[in-house]
Amino acid sequence: MTIKAIQAQLKKEKLSAAFFFNLDSIGGIDTDLLYLSGYDGPGAMIVTPKKHYLLVPKMELERARVTHKTSTYAWEKKRLLESIKGYNQKFAIRPQTVGINFNAVSLALNKALKKEFKGIRWKHFATAKSREVKSASEINTIKEACALADTILQSAIRRFSSFRTESEAAAFLECEARKLGHKLSFSPIVASGKHASMAHYAPQNMPIQKGFCIIDFGIRYKGYCSDMTRTIYVGKPTRKEIETYNSILKIQEGAVKMCTPCTTCQDVYQFVAAELGVQAKYFTHGLGHGVGIGLHELPNLVPNNKEKLKENSIVTVEPGIYIPGKWGIRIEDDVLVRGKPIILNRTTRKLITV
């Protein structure tokens, strides 16, 4: 979505402006602000049907202008909200009904806005829904994020037997990303042995256990995320363990094939639940989510979501089962929704033993 598209949306919703903020955690990322400006630091963007500007701390001005070259200004001694009022006056912006992403502002900021901008009517406004369908450029960027993740994960698997602990394996993933000049999309998961029964386990400084080992991580490239999971096996799996893994793989492949335009999110989820049968009780999370500027975007592949998948959206497909205190298996890929869905990750999904 471009600034012009936001401006058109403002006209449609009869809003005189929209305010976007990234303030509450220095170094954090507000996906709306990042999406519109390409800038990932602290700041605020004001958009009206005809004008827009970005306000950042003085120390961030040069960096912000790298990605948002025009209409970018610094606030200095004045408080940010006072600066916004000043720039609004300078640009003859007199907002009456303003859109704001209530999910991205703190209660304190929300209270301060109402105090500083008396008489304004506030309405929830966000770019999340508009970001569902990706442009050709966005798709190519996410493909590159996936390719980088593949390269790093394959390197980690090749030397996995040299890692002494889960945290050492996780550190390798992050270090390799940094060497290539990139960040991870999120803190990586390396869950070995019985730890794999916890879907979102945090790797510990503990010896890697024999058995299934879930590795879940992704790369952020030019602001866009990838998200992938592979389950490998440490040691020698039994025939039953191989059969169990292959059954999850087959279900994942079936779910990927369903990721076509006009298929509902709940239909894809329910296919997986039905295929799991009695093991569905060990499938403890949604099947997947959109991925893009944000790690977790729309749509969500969950039960009771009747929304239809849209062509050129990108979703994760990640079925898994987790037997408490024993083991877990999850296989996850980023999938481009098309008439013939495209898996963007290239790392093999066959069970690898190390």
C-alpha cells in the first residue's frame, strides 16, 4: 500500500487524518509506520487525504531520510505531541476525525492524545487488512528472506552434531544472520527431545537431547519476514517415529495444496484436524498466519475463520503435534497463495537425522 492508497482510504472512511506511532519501545517496530515509510525507528507519521509527513527524533533524522526522503522532519526540545500540533498548523492541517491504530499505542499515549487534541473524534484505523495481498516487489523480497533462511538453516543442520547445547545452536542461527547483514524475524526455537513437546519453547543452555528436535526461525530482509520450521532427528529414529513424521509431512503437503484463492481459512485448518484424527488433540495452535512486514499478519488459518484466501497473499502452513513431556513434530513453510500454491522455502522436508 502506498501513501496514495492510504489517502484514498481516508477519503472513503471520511477521516480527515490518520496518526501512526512507533514510540513505546526504542528499536521496536510498528508495522504500520514501517510499511508506509520504510523507517523502523521511533517516530510518528501524519497522513491526510492530501498531505503527509514523518516526525522523528533529531538523532534519527538522517537515517529516516534514507528510506523516506521527502516530508521528514525532526522534533527537538518540544514534546512530540506539541510538535505534531505545530507541524499541523504549519501545513494547515486541521483534523476533526482521526484514524489511529489503537492496538499499536499504549494506554498512556491514548490518554495523552485525547488531552492534547481536544475536540477530535478518534476511530480505529490500521493497514493490516490492506497488507494481506502482496505486490510483486513484496513477494520477491519475502522470497529472498526465505532463501537466506534456507541457506543458514542448511548450514546449521550440516554441523548440528558439533553443537553442544540448544542455546549454542540458536546462537549459530543468529550469528550467521548477522554475518550476512540481517536480523532474525524472531528469537529462534531449538527444542530437542522432550522439550519439543512445547510449541514455543525457549532454547536453554542444556545439552541437545536425542530424539526429535524442532528448529523454528526466520530472517528479516529489507523489513520483510520469513518464518520456517524443520524437525530433525538426533540419533537413530525407530520405524514408528519415521512413520509418525511422514504422516505429518503428508498432511502438511495436503494443506499446502489447499492454499488457493477462494478457499476459506477454516477449510484448510479443518482438513488438517480431520487428517490428524485422534491426534488432533495434540495439535495445540493455529495452522498458520500471514507473513510480511509483520511476522504475524492476516489471514489466520484457524477454525471458524470463514475468510477466503486471496491470490498473492503469503501464509505459513505449520501443522504439528506435541505429546506433553515426550516429543513434538512441526513442519512449516511460507506459501504463496496461487491457483497452484508455491512453497517459498527450499530446505528439504524429508526427515533428516544427525
